[in-house]
Amino acid sequence: MNQFMMIFRNEKNSNPPPSPEEMQAIIKQWQDWIGGIAAQGKFVATDALGFQGKTIDSKGVITDGPYAELKEIVGGYIIVKSDNIDEAIKLTEGCPTLASGGKVEVRDVMVIPKN
């Protein structure tokens, strides 16, 4: 079985942060969706990404924030197991990022042999 990474992207917005109750509802949506993937035996790993970061370019120039020139925010990822990319894409169904107008990028994970 191959591994695929789903990268969650959303547009930057200036809305106020969700209330604690709204945050709990959002967390539950993610837990339910990821739990469904895990129940199929296809879950490998996941993490959310924080807001602190810096970007370093090839000339050594460092800019504050990982999204200095982007209008999209990469919020996190999940790694899943599937036979092919089409099956991995099917696993995006019900993803909370899609429900909120975001995008999910699905990429194959290249396994580099260890010597």
C-alpha cells in the first residue's frame, strides 16, 4: 500500500477567532473525519501547523511568517495509506477543510530507501 499526504489549505481571513464552543464543534468534525479514515485502517499520521514561522530563501533572506506572500494558509496535513491516488482522493470526502471552502492537495509520499 502507498502513502499519500493530504495538505489542507484555506484562504487567509480576518474573521474573529471561533468561540470555545465553535472550536469544540470544529475539533469534533476533524476527529470524526480522521476517525473514519482510521476505522478503515488507512490512517498513518496527522498534525496541525501553528502560526509561528519564518521563510528562508536561496539567498539566505529570512522573512517573518510562513505565508508572507501567500493568500492561502497551509493549516495541517494527514498521511493516509491507499492503493492509488484515486483512492486517496476519495478519502477527502467529508474533510472539514472542504466544507469550509478550502482545498486539499493530495500528494504521493516518496519513500527514500535507507542504506
